[in-house]
Amino acid sequence: MVEFSEVLLYSSLPYPLVKRGKVKDVYDLGDNKLLMVFTDRISAFDVVLPSGIPHKGEVLNKLSLFWFDKVRRIVKNHVLEVVDGRTVVVKKTKPIKVEFIVRGYLYGSAWENYKQGKPISGIFLPPGLRKAEVLPEPILTPTTKSDVGHDVEMSWEEVLKVVEKDLAEQIKEACLKIYEIGSKRAEERGIIIADTKIEFGLYEDELMVIDELLTPDSSRFWPKDSYEVGKDQVSLDKQYVRDYLNSIKWDKKPPAPTLPEEVVAETSRRYIEIYERITGERFFK
């Protein structure tokens, strides 16, 4: 059976292809509208893997739509129309060239910096924290937004060089509120959102959240019942794939290795599980 993303990828759509990203294909519909397709591609360490993850695109799209609705009183989003499970028509916004990462727990690159005594995006955290420990309060750690290569941490002062101050403060407030709403919903369903990446754009000078929101590609999701401070955490997100790639000592340079069938299947299962646990809905109806 051919996935919808593959049909779009290999058929001659009557629209210009604007961007083929690590996960999404974007087509220009004209009239300031874009067609955004969430494919089943998966990337790790900024490299697209040759193995697709079944139903991944649908999870990202449907979960984003769920969250967009939950936070619409905080900030508008770019979605105009839902075409199908993995495809939406969106407003053509002017993307803000910064990725905003909200961290509620000390993990990943933040932990690596912390244990070396380095700041995280210019923020020095208090001493004595352990790996995966909840932070005294969530922090915003922006990075550059790059289509190629690795993103680089930005201090708030560096953000203000590329984003006007009032707009930057509006974004900061929206990020922290989105994280608060998302964390509360997830914890009620036995999930910890350790951190998440949020992207924004401007449409007719109005701020909008764009791309995807609080998904397993853009966030770290941990089951509460297995959470333990000071240790590596069980993940219901892309970290599972990263952990496998680290276990085989991949050098993180193209070409990426093909994932074993069992890793593909388990990744798909975890993505579907996080959708069902957070939304309270069955993925397959």
C-alpha cells in the first residue's frame, strides 16, 4: 500500500514545491496559501534517515491540530483547512528565524552544558541539579533556525538583535504559557513534557504559531510512571531512534544507516501511543 506522502512525493502536483524539509513537503497554492504535507520521514542528528516510520506524519499533523486548538486563546496558528490526516492548507507567514525551546527539565544538550559549568543560552542554572531534574521554573533557550547543519544556541540578547523587543517578549510569554498548558494536559494523562521546540511566523504583522506543536518530533515525552531523577529516561518521542543510532556508534554523518524493522515498528508504536494518551482518542478508528 502506497502512503499518501509517497503519492505526493512522486506525482506531478500542479503546484510549485517550495520546500522539501527533513519531514515536511510544502507547496505554494498561490494567494498567500501553502499546502503542507507531513511525511513519514524521520531525521536524527540533522540527517534524514532512509527508513520511514509508518503513520508518523499523521501523528505529527493530528497532534499539532489538537494543540493548536488548545492554545488558540494564547496565540493564533497558521492552519486554514485540514485536507486529510497528514495534509493541511496554511497561511503563508513570514517565519521568524529563531527556534524557541522551552525546557522544564534538565536533559539533553542542556544537561551536557550544565555539568561542564556552561550556561544554557546565556542562562546559568543553580548548582546541585541532577540529570532529568525538574527546573525551578521553565526556561526559554532559543537557537538559530537552520535548514542545513546544526542549530546554535542564542542568548536573549542575541535574539533581540534579530527580533524586535516587543515582539520577542510577546513570543516569550506565548512560549511559557503554551508549555504550561501542554504540561498540565500531558501530566493529567501520565506524561511529562521535558522540553519542546516552538516556531512562529507573522501574517499581516500578526504573530502565529506555525509548523508543528508539542509533537514527538519537537518535544521530549516521558512516561511519569518510569520517571526517575538522575537517570536516562524512557522516551515516547524521537529520542528512541537517537538512542539506537548511538548504540551502533554511527558517526552522525550521511549516509545514515537503515533502521531495523523492529526499531521502525517500535518507533511507530510510541508515536501512536503518545497521540492516544494525550488526546484521549483512538488513532485507528
